[in-house]
Amino acid sequence: MDEKKIHIVMYPWFALGHLTAFLHLSNKLAEKGHKISFLLPSKTISKIHQFNLHQHLITFIPITLPRVDGLPPDTETTSDVPFPLHHLLMTAMDLTEPVIEAHLINLKPDFAFFDFTYWLPALSRRLGVKSFLYCTISPATVGYLLSPERILLEKTLTPVDLMKPPQNFPPSSIKLRAHEARELATVTKKPYGSNSVSFLERLLRSLSECDAIGFKTCMEMEGPYCHYVEQQFGKPVFLAGPVVPESPISELDEQVAKFLDSYEARSVIFCAFGSECILKKDQFQELLLGFELSGLPFLAALKPPIEAEETIESALPTGFEERVKGKGFIYGGWVQQQLILKHPSVGCFVTHCGSGSLSEAMVNTCQLVLLPNVGDQIINARLMAGDLKVGVEVAKGEEDGLFTRYGICEAVKAVMDGDSEVAKEVRKNHKKWRELLLSNGLESSYIDAFVNKLHTYLC
């Protein structure tokens, strides 16, 4: 392209899922020759350095978080502290505003990409920099939960309100259940960061005060929701396309590879819930007992449950290890998810429905079992199981939101039974969307269009 190369500052929420999502987009933009200055915590650089594929164009700039009472001194990302302390990490990020201002003055970028630091648009405007809200959540989630139609800052939404979509929301299968609506109505009102700003207000101010909004999705998959968000917020919406991360050049851990290699194609259940999803002990045990009940081999990468001691072993059901010996592999640390999903023996992926995990799963051939935990994951699950019909969601209690071993087993069997109507449907639909996402030129054309829109906005 002959157009001027764009310089972008990235300042995402300090959660690994957000940092990696921003870095994947940075890689796609750098591939086209654009310059990225990526602001992130000092010691976290070593954790994601390997994913920087264009080190001559993507520069990591370390940020030291200010001390905040109640936040452990070495905290850098949400994975370092339990969920109840995340709001203190947000407070620390809010206190970096003077440092970010100094970097923007020094770097003189064209755009500042952000997500949760709602004060960045006003700061950028003062400095003549365009602010761009890059959402790691889907347009369906933004439209359903945050639409201006709901008049969120003027009235208190009840769980009953949240159980149904806004009036002009596109026709879809997306709805919330009673327990989900209750939880969201409670969580969004709580203070999140400095100045007693609620989580809800933080998101709404980010959406209403930025210059433009971007999503990692395709018009083919979420077109009606993209149009709805654009119309509701009165802001241009830019789509970056699927932003499929490059395959790692590393090899599978020897122990994991040995386990997976010992089973035939499409026979293993793989379960992973990301770096932050931590189950309660009873649900952790029900999940594992559901895998055992299926009779299928499984590899589960899970964090120790909330009430457990430090180790996974201390939380296992009585006699479980002995019963599944040689057939069940439970791993408490980080795993090479992309490589595992590509392994021919993996037939089913039980996921918490984080957007990064779903992206990785959609370009592989294993089938999806959807077990959302919080917030946007719930909308993602409804989109995947209902609108796109590429997976099966695990049944939960309408009021208590709990799943059982029988529900886990039933969902797994539904997608793994090759002759069932459900399995045939999800396999057919998954194949269709996988072929689209991997089709020649699709991703490049989306990134080109994304960059063209950024250029237009600078004129």
C-alpha cells in the first residue's frame, strides 16, 4: 500500500486475554507495515514476548503500576490476584494517566487503542490523538448488554429487564436466564477502579466518548449486531476480521503429546478454561465426574477450585485418580492450547467461551461444548449454540446456574456421537464457518479495509 503508515499506541486492560487479543491485532497491522507502541506491565513482557512476530515494528513499552492499598505489590495482571481484587488493579491503571499522557506526548501516535481506561478518549482529544475502543467482547454482547436503548445511566436495570434483549436488537436466539441476569445486574453496578466509577459506567463512557469502535469479527458472522451497535452508539464500527493467531512454532509438551498420541483420531475430550476462570469445588468435581461418566479419554487444564488448597490433586473426587488412571490427564498449569486443539486425537473442546478460545477452536476441527462462566462468555455461548449452531451448550439449573455430571456427559456425547442429528448439524456448520475463516484472502482483506477506514478517519 502506498498510503502513509499509521502509528498506534495500544493500552489494553491488564488481563492476559486482553493483552494477547491486542497483540494478535498488532501483529496483523504490523504485517502491513504499520508501527505499534504497546504499553504493558514490565514483567509481563517476558510472558508474551514470544507472540510478537514483528519486533522491528511492535515495540513493548513497560509500565510500572502505582501502589494501591490492598493490592499485592507484585501484581501486574488479573491472573496475579483473585477476582475480588480486580477492581484494585483497575484503580492502579487509572493512576497511570499522567504516565500515559507523557508517552502520548512523546510518541505522537495517530491512534490510541484502549478498552477499559475510560479516561483515555478525553486525554487523547486534548493531545490531538484519535481514540479507538477495541472491544475484546463481541458486538452481540455490547448490543445486548450496553445498548443506549436500555437508558442504563438513568435507570436501574432489573434482572427481568436483562433476561430479554433491547427492543430493536436484531432477531436472534440470545437471551439470559434468571441466574445470569441476576449476576450481571449485581456485578455491573459495583465500583470498578478509581472515583467509584461502576463497571457499567466505565464501559458506557468508553463506548460513548471514543472516536470509533472496533471488533474482532466478520460481517458474515455478526453483521446484524455490528450494524445495531453502530446505529445505537452513533459511532463508526470497524471490523478487523477473524484475527486468527499464527500457529506457534514450538512443539507440544512431551507429556501431553505422549498422552494424546496414544488415542485414535477425534476420541479425546480437551477442556480448558483460560487463565482466570476458577470453579467452585463442587462444580469442579461435577465437571470431572461428567468426563469420567462419558467413558472417553480426557485432558483437562484447570485451575484449582476456589475452596481447594494449592494443588489440583487435593480437590479431586474421592477415588477419581485411580478410576481414570491412564485415561484422564488433569493439568493445573498453562497449556499449549493452540497446539492441543490441532492434535488429531482431540474430538471435543469443552470451553468457557472466552473470545480467544472460541477463535482458536473455530479454525480447528474439534467440536465445541460450551460452558460459559461469566459476562460476555454467556452471550458468546448463545451466539455459538443458537445463531451459528456450531456447538452444544451444557444445561444448567435455571435458578441456581449449576451444572451436573449428567449434563456434562450429555453435551459431550451429543457432539462426539458421529451418527446423532446434533453431531451432524454442528459438524456441518462448524465446517462451513471454518472454511470461511480460513478462506484465502479473507483475513487480509478485512485488515486492509480496517486500515483504510483508519486512514479515512485521519483525513
